[in-house]
Amino acid sequence: MNKLGHLFSGMRASASGLQAERTRIDVIATNIANAQTTKTPDGGPYRRKLVSFEPILQRAESGALESMGVRVTGVTEDLQTPFESVFDPGHPDANADGFVSMPNVNTTREMADLITAVRAYEANLSAQESFVQMAERALRLAQ
């Protein structure tokens, strides 16, 4: 692969990271927005959602696999973390014993994940900007 091809592969990798982190930020925002939703259309409390990533691999000329970026493989529900039961007999979704099943969303954890996702997004954006600057310099040198 020539040098220009490497530049564009780096840009594609950063772009894929931007897209993946944007999906992650959107899902985290949805989790935070539904942290108190005790009844969904399915009938139960909101269940936290998780984003899964996987590398985009390509076989290089040498035969080795190279990572060309990352992609979102899915958004799934967190089935591992249990719902929290809160005693609130006046709540409209309380059971006969006065307990309400609350979503399995921990807003502190979600905020920490959001900060991490935003920083990863910013890092990919910075890398993308660096690739653009390198391409501009290369074009100026070629003139």
C-alpha cells in the first residue's frame, strides 16, 4: 500500500471510531434519560442498553490481518445487572407489597461511560483533523 493509501486508511479508521463512539454516546444518553422509567411498552422497567464493538479487519499484502477501524455489532440489553427494588407504596407501578422495580441504570456509571465515550470521540476527531492536515501538506509539497 502506498503512503497515500496509508493516509486514507488512517482516516477511515478514525471515521469508523467517530461513528462507533457516536452510537455509544446516543445509547448512554438514552440510558440516562430512562433511569427512572418503571414501565416500558413491554410492561417492565427500562433495561440498560449496551453497545458492542468489533474490529474491522483486512488482510494485508503480507498476509497478516490489519485493523482498519471499528464497527458497532449491536446494541443489546444488559441482562446481567438486576433491577433494583425500591419501597414506594404510593408509586403507580408498586406491587402488592409496595415495592417498585427500578431500571438497572446506574447514572454514576453511565456518566463515567459518557465521559469515556466523549473523550474517545474527541481523540478520533483529533486524529481525523491530523490526517486532513497531513493530506493538505502533502498536496502543497506536490505542487
